[in-house]
Amino acid sequence: MLEYVFFQEAPRKHFQEFLTEQGLAWTLEPGVLETLVVVDEAGLDDELAERVESMYDELFAVEEALRVEHAAPPLHPHYSSGLTIKLPDERSVSIQLPPELVDRILTVITAEELAVLVEVIARTVADAGGARPGAT
């Protein structure tokens, strides 16, 4: 099985259509921040594998351009990695993190685990309400 990661829907759908046109079987594995397109290697010769890789490279470049184009301006010029957190009251809040920090964290835990961690922290803070340290 080969896995191709996408963060944007439009390039991913284009890739899926391309794979189908080539007669390749594929499945989706949605994640928190990304979706994997998993391709069955059966029937994938060297020439077709090259075309698939070439198409993926083109679409990933498009995806990167879309991500940069639609990215919210960072809260701080050095912070450009973001996460969206769903609060207990159903509001969504975007936070900016230093990309170096996110990179370091993702060497130890998965994106899904990071999302769970952040949501637990957000829920705990929200549940604490107006409580202040030392208050009884």
C-alpha cells in the first residue's frame, strides 16, 4: 500500500479521480489535520508508479500554494503553525504555534494525539470558568 497525504479537499479529489482513471483501487483514511489516500499497489508497474508520483508532486505543490494563500495571518510574525480547537460551547478557536514547536511535538506524538491533548486542555480551562489559582 502507498500513502499520499493531503490537507486540502480539491487537490485530493483531483488525485482520487486520476487514480480511478488509471484503474487503481484506493481508500481514504481521514485524520485530524490531513487525509491519507491509500493506494493498492496491485497493477502498479514502474511507468504507472512514476505517473502517480508525478501527479502527486504537482497536486501537493498546488495544495501548498492554496494553504499559504488561504492561511490566516499569524498572530505573531514568527508563529505560523495553527490548530483549530472546538470548545465545549461548540465555538471554534484558532491558535497559532511556533512551527518549530509543532515539529518537535510531532516527532514524539501523532497529529491526532496532539489534537486530543489540545482539546483536553481547552475543555479543562473552559470548565474551570472564572476560577482563579488559590481561590476556594
